[in-house]
Amino acid sequence: MKNCKKSPTKKKIQSGFHRSRRKKKKLQEREVEVKAQEQALRGQEAELNKLKDAQKALNKDLVQKLTERLGTSSEEFKTQLKNQMEEDARRRAARYIQESEEDLKEHSEMRAKKILSLVIDRFARPYCAERGIGAVNFPDNHIRKLFCDANGNNIKAVQDACGCDIIVEEGMDMVGVAGFDPVRRELTRRTLERIFKEKKNINPDFIRKIAENQKKELFKNIKHDGDALAKELKLEGLNGEIRQMMGSLRYRYSFTQNQYFHCGEVGWLAGLMAAELKLDIKKARRVGMLHDIGKSMDHVMEGGHAVIGADFIAARGEAPDVVHAVKAHHFDEQPSTDHAFLVIAADAVSGARPGARRSTIESYNQKVSELQDIARSFPGVTDCFVLSGGRECRVLVNGKKVDDTQALDLSKKIAARIEEECNYPGQIKVVIVRETVVTEQTRKELA
């Protein structure tokens, strides 16, 4: 008799059928639970809506009672409450601003001195004591005779090729170079030095050839200097003409201070101060470097160098805030940005530090005369002396006409007039000295 056993396939089918029935039953039970929970939730929502309606009724009743007691409408009360809150906020803001201003006035000078001391200590750029050379010496009398020909053709050739006046006086072993363009003066100086190295015949054709070669080399050096300064300060996106003009400042001097190195110093100082004040360092370096670019063009254009430089960089794509900082660093435009004030401070530090600038005899005499004229224009002043290289103005006054209180007021007035009418780097101290002169004569009759 054969065994009647179920095949494995039928067993699997039956097992799967039972599992699906169990799952379907569980699903139906779950569905019943969900419907019961939904019904309970709808009941809770209905209760919540009733509570909300009751709350609204209570709020409305409360508002009505409050308005009746206050004798005003709800809208008017809201307006009054809003105005009161705004007034309180304005009062707190005004008090905070006043306290901040008082704190700033009390500690601003101390903080500024601290920042300047930190910046100056951190400033590690090499100092350049280079001064402009306005004359070239003859190596010997033989070269002088070759250069100073009878008809003056050689001198005229140099003047035509370089664009500067040549001054040769009898008894002087040097050639003077005069001209408004600093680059042309440098070209003339280089040309003369190269000519004087030539021991053979010196003629106009030779001079023109030398001048042309020196011009190419000079322009190459100018381009290299402009690129080097931008690279040193890590400035990107500078127009090629701007870099060219920055390089030409290598031969421009102000109070014997080289303006190329001065712009580099101001760029670094402005960047260091910006770092202390949490400002944009690259922008501070940019405006610091560009602040005196107008000095490379002020000999051919009318106006102050700040305005000339600002217009130049604006036409070559510089940002408006950079242009403003350049234009405002001598107050041709009222400074209104943090970077504009940073440039003013950095420029003053670079120009006023000991040894940075020197006055020529003409400019120093003019400064002394201006200071004396201003001081002597006030009543009661008997004399005025300028001391310490123009850094101190000592004013003598008549002690009978000017008392102590008037002397204090007089010093302030003289200092204000000097600030308004004189152009000078650094500070000038005004000292008032009250003078009382007592005289008496002796009389003695002869026997």
C-alpha cells in the first residue's frame, strides 16, 4: 500500500494561506482600534473647541469690563499701550546711546593710543631714508669739456630728449636738473650719469641714443615697482595703469620723503589698524596704498592730489568706498567711512614720525613767517619765536594787557588759526609767555 503524504509544495501553499489569514485578522483588529481612536479624538476636538469658545467669551467679557472701567475703547487702549511701549523702548535706547557715548568720550583717547602703540610695534617694514638727487657731478674736467661744447648742442640734446632743464654754472663741478615731472628728472639724471661714463666723443646723436635706452629701462623699472608694491600688500585686481602710476611715485618726494615707500607704509599701517578694529584688512591696505596716487599726476593736472587720485582710480574701476577714502584723506570731502578715517590716521603716523620728513630752507622759512604773522596779529602779543624745528610756537605777551585767563584763551585762538591757515605735518605746540617789564632810572647830581 502506498504512503499518502502531502507534497512539499502543498505544505508551503497551506502555510502561506494561514499566515495571510492571520495578518488579515490582525489588520482588521488594528483598523477597529484606529477607528475607535479617531472617534475619541473627534470627541476631544469638540471639547477643545468648546473650551476655546468659552475662553473667547471670557476674554471678550474681560475686555469689555476693562474698557468700561477705563472709559475707553479697546482700539484706543491698544494704541495707548503701543505708544507707551514705543516710548519706553526709545527711552531705553537713548539712555544706552548716552552711556555708550560717555564711555567712548572717556576712553576713546586711551583706546586710540593703545591701538596706535600696538600697530607701530607690529610694523616691521624696513624704513627707507632715501632722498631725491637733483644734481649729477662731473667725473673730471675732461668730461666737463666734452659735455659743455661751445655751441651748447649737447646740453640742448639732453633737454630735448629728456624734457628737463639742464643747469651748468662756471666754477661748479655738477649739473643741475630742473623740472616739474619727477619721472623726467630721473630720466635726465640716469642719462647724464650714463653719458659721463663714456670717455669718448660725446655728441647729440649719442646722447639721444643713450636717452632712448634709459627711457626703456626706466619704464620697465616703474612697471616692476608698481607690481612689486601690489604684490607686497597682497592686493588683487588692480588696473595696470594704477600699478604704473604707483611705480612712478618711486621718484616723487614730499618734504624729502619718498612717496612710493610712504604709500607702502600707509597701506601696512592701515591694514594693521583695521585688524585691531575688526575691519576689512585688504580694503584698508588698498586705500592706504592708493591714497597718494594723485601725486604722480599733480604736476600736469590742476587741483589737489587727493581729488586727482580719486578721479583717476574711479575711472579705472575702483569701488566707490575706496574712491571716497582716497578723496577724503585731506578732507577735500568729509570722511564718512571707517576706512577713510583709518587712512587719515595711517597717513599722519607715516608722515609725522621722527626722521620721516625734512623741510627745505624755503618751505621752512615760509612756515616760520606764517606762524609769526598769525601770532603777532593778536592784540597784546609783543613777539613770537618758532622753536624745535617748527614744532613749537612761543608767543610773548604783555603781562599788563593779558592776564592768565586771557592767555589760555589766546593760546586756543592762535592754535585754531594755525590749524585753519597752515598746511603742515604733525603737531605744533603753542606756548604763551606773559612778560612783565619793570624799568627805573637812577638820578645823581654831579658835585
